[in-house]
Amino acid sequence: MNQKEQTEAPLIHSGEWKIHYDYAVGETATQFFLRLRDQGKIAGKKCPSCQGVLVPPRAFCERCFVQTEEWVDVGPEGTIEAFTIVYEPFDGLPEPPYAVAYVTLDGATTAMANFVRALDLSDPEVAARQLAVGNRVEAVFADAREGAVTDFYYRLM
Amino acid sequence: MPTKTAIVGVGQTDYRFKRTDVTIQELAVEASRKALEHAGMTLADIDAFVIGVAPDALLGINAVDRWIGEALGVAPRPLLRVNTGGTTGAAAAQAGYAHVASGVAQRVLVVAADKVSESPDAQWVLNTAMDPIYEKSVALNAINMCSLQAVRQMDQYHVTEKQLASVAVRSRKNAQINPHAHLRAPISLEDVLASRYVCWPLKLLDCCPRSSGACAVVMASERVVRKEHSRAAWIRGMGATSNTIYMGDKMGPGRDVDHADWDELAMAAARAYRQAGITDPVHEIDVAEIYAPFTCTEIAAVEALGFANKGMGGVMSEQGMFEMGGAVPVNPSGGVLNANPISATALVRIAEAALQVMGDAGDRQVPGAQRAVATGIGGTLQFHTCMVLANDA
Ligand SMILES: [Zn+2]
């Protein structure tokens, strides 16, 4: 075929990945989610070596490479460590605007991400001031819980 | 002692939103052919191949190395595929370097390619790279994880949106002299500040585009270089650091590094500088190619590289320290902010740094550049690389 014979734009073939997965969350996350679902409590796991209280809990401390055993209830209040307010729509992600914050729940040594709700996000500057690092929030638990991170959200105090 | 190793050939495609005229194979071949030509070699000279491709889901081709490898005509030679997210291109270079430095290979081709525009929304794909148990459902993606960094920079160091904007304006000014750059239209400080918030505090012009393109480099051993090459970019230092996927571990009271900073990059740089004998980076590094897909990330990086004190990166950017002609020109290429073919991006930094010390950087050449540094970042800001390149062994 002569180059000049090609008059149309290159063809596009479409494809799609639609793959279902069943993730086993493991014993540690299972206990975390059951406590969250059934008792409305957030718990972390304590590292016997560095004494860190890991929230979300993990079966082992990455830094010390030792197994964690002890459960410690944390929160429900905590301190904002970082946040963002998403104003742009992204495929497959929630309808904007929404705010996400990392919060150190009282008693934890690490911060956990979740949505911040019950807050007017229409003015970015005003909302950002309310979400400032160091501000206090509380975890609010959904009435109907299913054993997932989205069973709770953060609300400014 | 490792075998002394140099980059002797660089090939880049132009970086554009779409390349509908080629497949990902053909794109990789385009850059590879240019790199071989620049090195004065043919495919037959190459002993081993490293392909850098980030998450397959960006391309929608699973195990895409199988397809690209074939296109390069690797048979019967060894091929490695490397993936460390955004760091992929630099990690591929690290693997190529290990091949030559260890004496396993004399000549290695490292190539990375991406066509990010073929998936509808990269952020959806990048969200699937988050922890599926605890974090994916909170809508984290590559943009908002960097916004979190910017928020902490603003809180701890009083970084301003204007300082962030200064990074975007300078990068775009440089992109105008780089024909490969994806975004080249001039922008002003006002344009950046007036652009809409994407993920607060990052605005549209604080963010990189998603690009299609490929980059390749040829590495060779000292023996080959001495015999066949008049100029080379010697790899004088290579450092790499990795850390946890959990950003929250870098924020709470138990943190050992802070999400505001890139102490991990500082550690990688310390290693690379030690190997290269660099003790005073501001005076000894002539040019830097920094992996910074968002304005705030460049500020963290210039501090980690020792160009500015912690918390001062934004101020120094605003004062012009990183302009062409400044104390340390940063991203003469226009950087990631103006071209981000994700898998290739970190290799582009190394390729551009190599061109600088080879004196082959065209209009974006920093006059007399002898030492350059190139960085890579990936994962949830968890993988960091730093390479020092020099015009002498
Ligand atoms: Zn520990």
C-alpha cells in the first residue's frame, strides 16, 4: 500500500477490562472491620518492639518486622494531619467535591485516611481553613455498617 | 569495584497527548532506534534489554513486556521488565546499570514507553494501585496524594500557592525550548493562580498532563566507551530508597520521615553524592532533572537534593535560583509538568541529564554542564531514585 492511499485517520479498536476480585482481607483486618461493624469502635495494633499503635492495623510492624499482637482502641476523636478537597471529577471515583483527611485518632501513632463529611466545600479557601492541620475531628459511624472503611467518616468538632 | 558505566546514546520520541499513528511496540522501537543511532550502535551490539512499563492497566495490555520485547527483536538475549510505578523508568535504568556495572553485560538498551491517553482516566487506574483493604475506597489517587504533601508543606513551612505557581511558570518557560515537550504554550503566574482547583491546594496548572511517548538509553562499559565513544555521560552515583505504601505512617506522632519532606530522596541523594564525591551540591551540580509531576513535589525535591534548606525550596524557586542561568538550573526540559508519559518519565530525567553532560541538549543546553543529577519518584511517594551523571569517569 502506498502511503498516499491512506486517507482516513488510524483506526481505533476499543477494549475493556471488567475483572471481579475477591480480596481476603486477612485475620487482622477482619478483626478491625468486625469491631467497627458490630461495636462502632476503631482499633489499632501495637508493635511490641517500637510500641507504635498502627491504625489502620497491620499484622506486622513494617519497621521492626515483628508480628503485632495487642489490640488498642483509639479515637473516636483525633487530629487532622493532612487533607485535600477534590473538585475535579475522575472516572470511577466519587462525584466532587469531597474532602479526604489523614487523621491521627487519639491513642494512635499513625494517621488513617477517610472522607470528611458534613462540611460545606463550595468555597475552597473557607473549607481549607476549617480543615487545617491540627484541627480536631471525630469519627462518625454509619447506622448501617458492613465492615468496611466507609463505615465511618470524619466530622469537624 | 563495579565496572565504570556510561550512557552513550539517548533516544526520545516527542511527547504528545495521543499517538494514534503507532502502537506501544512501535513507539518503543522509535525511541530505541534513535538511542542506538545516537550511540552509533546497531541492535546486534546489545547484550541485554530492560523494559520499563508501569501499571499495565494504564495501557490496557496485560504483561505488555511480552509485546514490546518481541518488537525490539531481543531474541535470544535476556530481557527484564521493571515496574515501580512512577519510578519505573529510573528503576529500569538502575537495572541496566547493574547489568553493566556487575560485568554481566557490556552494552544494555533500556527503554520505557507509555500511551496514557488510551485509558479514559489515569486517576481511576492509579486509585487501583492503592491498598485495596483500607485506602482504595477513600478515593486516593496520584493527584490527591501529592496535595496531601502540599498541605503539610504549607502548614510546616508556609509554602504559598504563589511559590508553587513559580515552579509551573519556570517549567513551562523551559518547555518552550524543548521540542519534545508536550505542553509548550506560555503561561503566566496569574494564569496558574487563576486556574481551577483540581485537588486543593493544587490547581490545574500545578499538575502534569498525561502524555504518550517513549524514551531509551544505551549504556556501555568503560572498555566499550574507551574504544568506541568520544563522549559519554558517566554514571558516577546511583542511590535508591524505598518506604511504606502507607502515607499515614509518615504523618502521625510515630513518623520517622514526614510526608511534607522527601527524606527518602535525601537518603538516595546522599548515597549517589558520596559515590560521585559531591559534597557541595549547589556548586558541584550544574543542572538537575527532577521528577516532579506537581509543583509541590519539586519543592520537596530541591530540598532533598541539598539545593535549598528544608522549608526554603519554595522561596528559592520564587527568587529564581532554579531558572536557566540560576545557581542550579532545574528541568531545562520543562520537566514532568510539561510531559508525563508515566512509564518513561523517570527515564526521561536520566536521558535529559545525560544529554546535558554530553553537550547534546540543543537549545536547552546548560553551557558547560559537567555534572547533572536526575531523580525518580513513584508509588505513594515511596520509591525514590537519584543518579549523578558526569562528563568524566
Ligand atoms: Zn515496630
